[in-house]
Amino acid sequence: MFNKEMLRVYFIAGTSDVPDGQLENVLKSALEAGITMYQFREKGPHALTGDDKEALAIRLFSLCKAYNVPFIVNDDVSLAKKIDADGIHLGQDDEKIENIIEDFKGKIIGLSVGNFEEYDQSDLTHVDYIGVGPVYETSSKSDAKKPGGIELIRKMRLYDEDIPIVAIGGITSTNCEMIIGSGADGISTISSIARSKNIPQVVTDYLQYYK
Ligand code: TZP
Ligand code: MG
């Protein structure tokens, strides 16, 4: 099910990350342009909850299906199960993977790893990829830790030569090349796509680094 090429241009967004009411339009345009994976991360001031959140997730999931792009749910294990999402992404403070693995056999499992201490304390047996960051300053996550810079990616790649790594935090189509060059298999981004006035161009710029 999972292959690391899916990490190349991994778009993350929820209602709060896009201009008012634009999430479906933004996602459609990003899919059209060639994003390789999408994560529904519904947090922040405008986040929907309950039935509204579920209904939105179902609409976004069907958009992704039309483009054959995996739909990953951030954090919300019961939603991911309920709609039979393609996978789940968990943070260090979320549900432990050992508790969910039974329900996510054959699904994609991602885990956030911010530093080597977190890497060491994580059981990566069932983890398909790790999200490493923040690499640079970000305004998309209110409780983001201090950025680790390009060195975080370079050292993480040396620390584990095999695990698929997707970099996160402050990534743009300008710094992407350096990040890939440091050993990441892909980049994940919120604002560079969610707030872009030219989504096709940004996604095309990202994709060119993998040619
Ligand atoms: N985790 C670490 S940084 C971050 C998350 C969810 C936010 C990334 O957003 P942006 O806009 O791509 O910097
Ligand atoms: Mg989380």
C-alpha cells in the first residue's frame, strides 16, 4: 500500500489553514497539480468538529480517491476508522501506535518525530514514515518546537538510513531542494500550498526536484 514516493509532495491542511471556505477548492487544485499525499489536519480557530468534521472528511476523501492520492487523517483515530481512511498520522502525544495497529492493518501509519530523543522512545515497527521537523520556523503550528534546520534532516537520515522521512516546517519550493539533498524522501507543507495564489506553480516547482 505505502511507498515512499507518496511522500514527495505531501500536502497537509484543514479549515483554518486556507482562506475562508476554500478547503475543497484548494485541495482540488493541489490534486490536479500532482500532490502525492494529503493529510486532513483539522485544528485551530475554525476547526470543525463532530458531524461537520466527518462530512468534510468524507468530501475531501472522495476528492483524493478521484486522483488516486492517499487520504491520511491527523490524530483522529475514530474518524479514520469510521470513514476507512487510507491512513493515520500521529504525534508523540497522540494515541500510541501499539493501541491502534490492530485496526490499521494494511493502512498507512505516520509518526511525528522532532528529535533523536523522540526517535529513540518511539516503537517504529509498524510505522511507514516519520514526519521530521520543524525544519524551519512555521506559523502553521502554534506549539511547534524550535526549528532543527537542515541538520535535523541530515542527522536523522544518518541515524536511520532506511526509514522513509518526510520533512516538515517552513518548507517552500525554494528550500525544498536542500531538504531533499539532505536525505528526506519528501516534503510536507501547509502554508506554501494552502496560502498560495498559484497552487499549480508551487506544486510543479516541488515535483521538479524528483526528476
Ligand atoms: N508540524 C511541525 S511544523 C508543522 C507541523 C504540523 C506545520 C507546518 O506548516 P508550514 O506552513 O508548512 O510551515
Ligand atoms: Mg497530533
